[in-house]
Amino acid sequence: MQIMILPDSAAIGVWAAGHIMRRLADRRLRVLGVATGSSPLPVYDALALRLPRSGGRNVRADPESDKDARAEASLRSLTAFALDEYVGISPDRPESYHAVIRGEVTEKLGLDPARVHVPDGTAGDLEKACREYEQLIAEAGGVDLQILGIGATGHLGFNEPSSSFSSRTRVKTLAPQTRRDNARFFASEEQVPLHCVTQGLGTIMEASELLLVAYGEHKAPAVARAVEGPLTSMCPASIIQWHQDAVVLLDEAAASQLEHLDYYRHVQEHDLLPDQD
Ligand code: GLP
């Protein structure tokens, strides 16, 4: 696991966007796993700024422009899979993850909407829809890079505590804490659905690369448990310790409860193969 401590959420976004652009330019990123929530927003914003058509800094005179032009070409044929969706919320409603992904990812990055997939939380047969979602990911060749946030309960996607480490896409019940945390996107807490469809931890772990983003003091306890705690389904995000290629991007506040913070800084300072932008 690579732990990067950066000054703020904007710097996290810039680092992640640079990393994603390099993967796109190298043709190593054909299927992107996208997440909702506030955490990945600086990543999508920074990515959009790298794209010339959005009026970003990447004019053709830029020495990076060839690489970025290659990355942009890859972006046009990129397939994306979202992690999760609420059950029973129409994709037209702004609270739905369909709507969030449409606005924050598909439109912002100019992706082909036909290639951007979000689990169906309104299907008549939810179990069948979950199986089909898994199949769609497999047919796309699996996820190359998965962007992740982390919930206060230690969840990844909507895999709440006690989720099996080998779970697949399925229906889950949201923890009371998660419903409280997500009430800010709804008119009231009561309106936050009780159920969701989420990729399983087993599904997420099959992504070739994980990029977990967390910032702010409120994330510090969950980050500490995920990065340094025991591998336990009571903190689902602790499974990232088992992944062979996981990067954890933190600001100072989110990293503040890490016991071995000095060690991570030391490793970061002496990285032999740093990501070059
Ligand atoms: C939501 C999403 C997760 C996200 C998490 C954190 O419930 N299902 O994918 O990582 O909560 O959200 P935020 O980044 O807004 O703190």
C-alpha cells in the first residue's frame, strides 16, 4: 500500500488526475471504477481541467500536451462502472447516484453515456440486476483502476461493517450512521433509503489498482482503522491492506490519527519511483 500525504483536497485531486491521465496515455486504463460522495469530486474536477475542451490548462503549446491528447483520446472510449446506488430512487432524482455520476463524471469528463454504468436500484428483480452488473464488469475485462472514498463506518461503496470480504454486487441495508451522514443530500434523514445495491468487496478487490481518497478530520478514525487496524469485516475498508496495488491519498487532517505517520512521510520523501507529471 502506498500512502501519500498531500496538503489539501485540491492537491489530492491534482495528484490523482495526473495518475489517471498517465494511465490513460499509456493505454493501461480502459475501464475506470468511479465512486460517488464528496471525496472523489476534486479528482473529477482536476481531471476536467486537464482536458482542452473544458478550457483547462492543457493548450497544445503545453509540453505535456501530446501525452494529454493521447489520454483524452483514451477517455473517449473509456468504460466506467459506479460502485453503488440506492434502492428505489429513480435515476432522474438528483439524490440518485445515477444523477451524481451523470453530472460529476459523464458530463464533466465528456464520457460516452452508453459506456457509463451504474447499478440499477429500481429493477423489479434486484438479484438478477446484481448478477447482470457483475457480468457486465467481467465482459468489459474488469476494472483497471477503482476510485474509492471511505465512509465513517469504514465502508467502501456501501459495504457496511460485517460485509464479507468475498462479497459480490448485492443488496445491502445501510447502517444508521451512513443514513445520517448522507442525509445532507436529501430533504431529511427519513428520506434516505434503507437499502442499496453495491459492488461487493470481492468485486472491488478484483480491480487492478485502487485509489482511495480521504480528506478532513472526520475521516481520520476510519482511515486509521482501514490503514493500520486489523484486517476485519467490521472495518470493510481494511481489505485494501490485502490489495497488491492500492494508493491511499490523504490530507493532513485525514492522516492525523495514523500511528506511523512519520514513517509514511519518510517513505513518501524517499520514493524511488515517484509518479512524474
Ligand atoms: C457514500 C458512498 C461511498 C463514499 C462514502 C463517503 O455513502 N456510497 O462510496 O465513499 O459514502 O462519502 P463522502 O466522500 O461524501 O464522505
